Amino acid sequence: MIKGNVYPVEGARIPVQNPFILAAHHVDAYPKGNGEMAPIEFPIDWEKGNDFSSTRGWKMYHGDYVPGFPAHPHRGFQTITYAKTGYIDHFDSHGNYGRYGDGDVQWMVAGKGMQHAEMFPLVNTDQPNPFEIVQIWLNLPAKMKMVEGAYEMHWREELPIVVLDKEKPSENYLKVLAGSYLDASAPKPSEVSYGHDENHYVNIWEGQLAQGKTLTIPQFPEEVPVQLFIRSGEVSVDGNKITAPSLLVYTSDSDVDFTVTENLDFMVFTGKTIDEEVFAYGPFVMTTREEVVQAYNDFERTEFGGWPWESDAPIIPTDEGRFSVNNHGQEKMMPPTQ
């Protein structure tokens, strides 16, 4: 028997709970690119630099030429970004940069202060540029909020896929984006991440299951609520049906079997609750209002070390492919070959 609540999911925001701050699910049917990684045609009804329209099927967000989010600061938490479809060009105030997408996961610990830009290059000029990402804000406990920032890539080739039906593996699988499921484990994030300590039980999974199959989620300690995001489809548990789009947050004293009553597309988030006050405002997540005010003052004074790039919305040349330059711009890393 589970104990929990079901929360409706409206728009892009997934109402995740502690230790997560927010999760945003962005889906955009971008048109062909114009050769400069911008849309081949711009909308006539958009507010330049602040386009979140949901009527045309794609958004420019805060970009004014290439879609995305130009340079902006963070402090006090970390982002985990799953680029399911399409690409993201990352640049940050530590001199790191790269392009990732089509199944890669990026971890960025903002810590004591970091700026980054996230632009969505439309690399295809001969066909549309479908795009889907999920970005999760994971809180840091007070003692970790002022750590040095960190950035790392976990490439799709490193992320294990658990096949849940060998006869139809493409329809029945679970991909481990963070943490572990059964004996399958994703790479461990850096030591300054809340997800580094296995006792924090930070897991992120995504997958699909066909109607009639069973999704088994193992038991976690009581202070680690399971958060099941049903993107599409329906499941049944304890005689209750849960329909997409919704988020089930629960605890249980045993493993839980969910019967798939309609073809399921899902994500799961877990993490040990951080039993501290949270004061989140704008791009900062601290424990008090005074700390957030201090973050704004510090950024105005120092720009968290400054922005080393010529543009606040930099992009990478079209033909560069996926790569990451880490260690303050000193070390280039490529996805592993299979």
C-alpha cells in the first residue's frame, strides 16, 4: 500500500517535491534552421527576448535570434538537464562550453555562483528540428550551497538502458539518467553534487512500457519519496488509476508494482528530503530571504567572476557535433564510441 498524492501537470512545469526545486519539460516542434541555427521564419506575434507562447508549437524563450536562454546567473543549487531530442549549446562563466543532445545528461552545480547560457541551435536546414528536454533543479543543503561550481557531461553512450521486455525492447525499457535501477548504474556526479552520496538516493529514470506490462519501483527509505511523472498513458496501483499528465509522489514500505493500463511514457525522480528551509527567488535557491538578497548583491558587484564570451547568447558552429570543453576551458572531451 502506498501513501501519497497525485498532482496535475499543467504546461511545462512538473510539480516536483523536496529535494527538487522545480522541473521543466520543454517540447518544441522547431522548423528548419536558416543556416545560422535560427528558425527559417520568425513568428509575427512574438515578444522578442521573452517568447513563451504555446499556440504555435515552438518557443524562442529568452533568445532573440537562436532559441534558448542567454547568459544568466545561479546560486545555491544544481541543474540536471536531460536533452532527450535536439541539441543544447552550453557556455558558462568558468570558461566551459560544449554541445550535447539526443539523450545526453548535463550536471551543473551552481554552488556559490555561476553564469551559464543554454541555446538551442537549429542545426537541420533540410528538415524540422524537433526538441524535447527536461531540466531539474536539485537543491543543495546549506553546507553545500557555497561550494565551487562544477560542470560535467554524462553522455548517452554511458547511460544504461534496462530492457523490460526482450521481445519488444524499443517499447519496454527504462533508461537510467542518474543513480541506479536494479544492477544498472549511471556515472556518479562530482563530489560537490548532492547526487554524489549514494545515501541521498538521487535517481532519475525515464522509459516506456506497453499496455499490460508492469513497472516495478523498488522500496526506498521513508525520507526518500518516489516521484512518478506520467508523461503519457495510464497506470493502476492499489485499485486506483492515474492518468497523464500527472505526478504521483508517494512513500511505501515495499516494492510497488504499477500495472500499465494505457501505453506509458514516464519519468521517476527520487532523492532524500533536505530538512531545511528553502527560499527560492528568480535564479537563486537559498535558505533565507537575506541570503537571496546577498546573492543579488554579489552578482551585481562581481558577476560571479564575469562572462568570458563575446556574446551573451553564444553558439557553436553547425558541424561541430557533440563535445564538451571542461576544466575552465582546458580539457576537451568527446562522447565515448561504442
